[in-house]
Amino acid sequence: MSNKFKKVHSTPTRARYKFSLLEEEYIDSNILKTNLERISGVESVRVNSKANSIVFTFGDDSVCNKIEEKLLSLNLDDLLSSCEDTASVCVSCISDEKPSIKRTVIASSAIVAEQLVSTDLSKMAVTLGASYPVLIDGTKELFKDGLTSRVLESAAIGISIYRKDYLAANSTNAMLELGEYIEETTVHKSDDLLKELSKPNVEEAWVEREIDGKVTEVLIKSKDINIGDIVVVAIGNTIPVDGHIIEGSGSVNEVSMTGEAEPIMKARGDRVISGTIVEEGRLRIWAEYVGANTAMQRIRHYIENSLNEKSSVQLKATKLADKLVPVTLGLSGLAYAINRDFEATASVLQADYSCALKLATPVAFKSSISKAGKNGIMIKGAKSIEALNSADTFVFDKTGTLTEGQLEVISVNSFDKEWSEEDVLNLTASAEEHYFHPVAEAVVKAAKEKGFIHMHHEEVEFIVAHGVKTEVEGKSVIIGSRHFLEDDEKIDFSEHKDKIEKCLEDGKTLLYIGFDGKLLGTIGLADNIRENTKDSIQKLRKLGVKHIIMLTGDTKRKAELIAEELDIDEVRAELLPTDKANIIKDLMNEGKKVAFVGDGINDAPALISSHIGISMSRGADIAKATADVSLLKDDIAAVVEAKEIANNTMSLINKNFNATVGINSIILAGATFGFFSPIQTAVLHNGTTIGLLLNSIKGIKTN
């Protein structure tokens, strides 16, 4: 389907268009801008997402034809392909070019080479040969952006060359190149990690194709699936598209999308979502949304902004650095007025606040992101670190977050004296062992741990969303929910009502077993609390978290028992999936800095709404994509570790900030009054910058 656009204003060198693709919820204006800038003849592009408009500037209005052809054909797939072939997390901002130490080596060699030649002309040639990249970059930046730190750096080197102080010029150049190499190396390593962590889950899929008049299943790249294709997914495979089942039935594990433990039976006409896994059966799926248009990929596309955006602290440092450039320039003039010597002027220009302020902060963020990733914590951008540091309220979804997300048998009750608890468990396991949903697996596992003795039974009938039916020695066996046994099969529960209520009060999930028309017993299951959950909550409080809340769809009584055990401040129970995001927004309106920890597709709105969203490792791919922090290890302690990393990073940045301002103020004052020579100033200033860079790289410690 083609895009709609309208030219709303134009001149011979400028045109503004309204563009329908900007209405897409997950469109990334940075990627769109980069893509449009590639149009031959276009000089610049400005995208206004809120106004759904794009402004182009060009030298010749004939370029408008090319622009309109591009706008007509452009779609989300094109934008993703401009990032990576995988339609995964867009990393267009990440360069594949490895940092080169070449310029650092050349600049360092010039210090030695300049000492080995005898004539001033030779010394100048060596120095100019090594420093011309900085001089050219500084000159270009002066005309393009005005006074910047790069301009001051090139001016300092230029004045030193003019004064024939080649040692100062080469020393300054070498230290600048070394600092830049350290920064580029750190950023490159971090970006490599981010690209590795962002690889897609499904690379290939089986699709029906007509070959020589015969329909055949062929294995193709997932990115090559088209709308309307019939995708075949069998046991153990991940569904690569959003679509509808046209043939087959099976059990689909949606824990990766919903965070819930129990697989769902799917049949003809049911909708399936990319990222879910077929545990049982074989499905033929009509592909409705493919590639960039699947829910999972569209949200992944949205992540691009998180990787690129600067935090407010980083922006503050950059703005402050730019504002201080004229101050440094003014001090250089004052130095000349005081000392009547260009040496003092050159000394001042060797030192400014910009280098350390602009370099140390982003390097600290990138270094933290990289080290966190190696520890199984994927933090998606500097803003995420800043938001996590300031979070004072943590909201946890219960299932799969505070709990393990796996059911276990914790009690067996027999209501018939002739049947022991082991007999009831063995009977249930015998019928359930043919199925692979979490309840069945938990029952069979418990039976095997107690010496499972299989009971012979007739063919088992599986009733979707209810349970199973079979016969043993000609008598009916019915296993499943209370509604299934009591309402559908008319089994009387009244005699055992008190015992059942007691189990429910204890927070158990009950599986009911009927035999020969009577209620034979119950099996109590529970999703156990993670063993380190309480300890993790206590550690969060020590890290500055003031309020901890649990959200759950469980009954209020069951939720309160868990909250009491974990020392949680507040619990909201019996919630619908849509309630979570509203609760988050209410908390934020109260002025709280909210972090939300969840793992399902129904958690995505809450993850987006909160100041900082954290997804658990076994949770939904969409939840991971929507979250600001994705945990790659199934451990709630990683939430604590992420908070600790964020706190330490911001503490380090603040220390670096204060050190930069303090040390450089002393250096500038000394240079202004003639206490430091240009080379001394260069060593002090650039040495400080490199020291702060190294501190940023190694300053964040992870366990």
C-alpha cells in the first residue's frame, strides 16, 4: 500500500510535505531522516513528527520529483533494511568500522620525529603532517558551527606551530588523538554488544510454495515471508508471523508474549502472534503481518530511539561545554593583555572544559551499558540509566517476576479412604502425562519424584480450557477446573467445601479430580516465590527505593499473603491487564519516579508508561522490546544489579563533572596568569581528560 503525501509549501530551494507514514506509532524520525538524506540532490532534511511533516532543502527544484517518488514507495521495511537485514533492533547509528589507532600513532611519532630533525622547516613539516586532520576539522567546524571545543583545539595547535613550539603542538595533538581513540574503542565495544544482543529470534521458516504445479514446503528466510503466505509451524518451532490458523490445532506456549505459564490450545480461526512457540501439534498459518509489521518487530523498531537519545545529564554537559568555549576564548585574550605574550594565549587555548565534559559522560554511559550487558542486563540507552537512578517507586507484576513462573505440586488431598494421596497423584499423572501444559508437567513431575506407578486407562479426551476425561476399569475419571467438574459434569462439591476453601485461603491453585461421579480429591499447585525475592526487595530499599508495589490478577487474599511474606508496601489484586498502565500513570501523576518490572505482552503498556520499564528474561519478546532494561538472566537479583549500576554510573558522572570543572578551572587560572607553559597546560589538561575517560571506563564495577 502506497503512502499518502501532500506538498504544502515550496520555493526553488525548499519544500515541505505532509507525510502519512509519520502517523505510524513506532516510526523513528532519525532513521527516516537518514534514509531521505540519501536522495540525490537533497542537501538537508528536517522531520517534524508531531506535525507529520518533512522539510527538504535542495539546490534545484527538479529534485522534488525524486523526493515524491521516494515518499510514495517508502515503508517500514525499507527503513529497517537501512539498519540491518534482519528487521531486528535498528542499529543504523552503530558503525561497523573499527576504531583505528593510526592517527594516535602518527601524532605520537611526530613528537619523536620533530626532535630528530634540525631545521625549523623540517620540524614544521613533521608537525603539520601529523596535525593537519585536527587543523582541517577545526577550520571546517568554525565555519559550520561557530566556536566549539574542536575549534579551540585546532587554534591551540595552530598558535603553537606559529610560535614554533612544535613540542607543545605535537603533544597536544597526540593526547587529543589518544583521548578520541579511547572514546571510540569504548563506544565500538558497547555497540558490538548491543548488536549481538539484538539479533532476531526466528531467522528461517517453512512456507508453502507451488513448484511445478505441486504445493511444497520450502525453508526460506523469515524476512522473505510475504503477506498471504501459508507458514507451517511444527512442534518446538517459533511462530515468525502474526496471522490466523487455517488448518491444524495445537498447544501454543505464549509465555514469551504473555508471561503466563500455561500454554493455550489453538485451532482453526484462532489468531497467533510472532515469538510464541508451538509445543504440541502442527499449524498452517495465513500470514497477516510479516517482517517489520509484526507487533514484535514494530516495537523493536521503536527501540532505536532509546539507543540514540542522549540523557538530560549528557545534554546538560554538552550545552555547558559549548557555553564555556567563549569563556576560554575570553581568558586567552585576558592572558595576552596581562602577559603581553602569545605563549600565555596558547597556554589558555590548550585547556578548556569541553573535552572532558563532552567525552567522559557518554563514555561512562556506554561503558556501563557494555558491562551491564556482559552481566546479562541490557540497558537501552543513557536515558534509561538516568531514569533508573532516580526511580523511587518499584512496581512488580507478580507472575514470573516475584515468582518463578513455574507451577509445582505442594499438596494432595484425598476425599476417599480407599484412595491414598499417592494413588490420587498417580491416577492424575497417568491421565495428564500425555499433555505438556504446565499443570500436567507439574503433576507428572511430582508423581515421578514419589515413585510414579502408572494406572491403566482408556483413551484420554482433552477438553480445551477445562481438563481431561478418561476411564479406569469402566469408571469415569474427570480432571480439571472446578467449573468443569461441578457445573459441566455435575459432580457434588458440598461435602468437601470447607477443605477446599481452606486450600484456597492458603493461596493454592487447585486441580480437581473426579472418579465414578464423585469428587475424589484435589491437587494444590503454586507458582513459588523466588528464593531471593525478599532479599532483593530489601536491597532495593537500601539503594534508595521508598515504595514497593505488587500488581496481580490473583484474588486479594492470595495476593496479600504473598505481599506479607515479602514485606511489600502495597498490593493491587484482581486486576485486568489494562489496569496496570492506568495504575502506573496514577503513581506518576502523584509525583513518584516509577520503575515497572514485568514480563508479558499485557505488561507492554505499563512498561512504556513508566519512567523506566524492566522486563524479565523469560518474558515476552514484546515486553523486552518495550522495556528500557531487559534482563537476560532469570534472576530477580538482576533488577537490584541494574539499579546499582545506574546509581553508580550517575555517581561517577557527577564526580567526573565536579572534577572537570574544578581541575580545569585551576589549569585555566594558572595559564591565564602565565604560571603554565603551553606544553605544561597541554599535559595537565589532556592528561586530566584521559584520566577521566579511563575512570569512566573502569569506574563501574559489576559482580
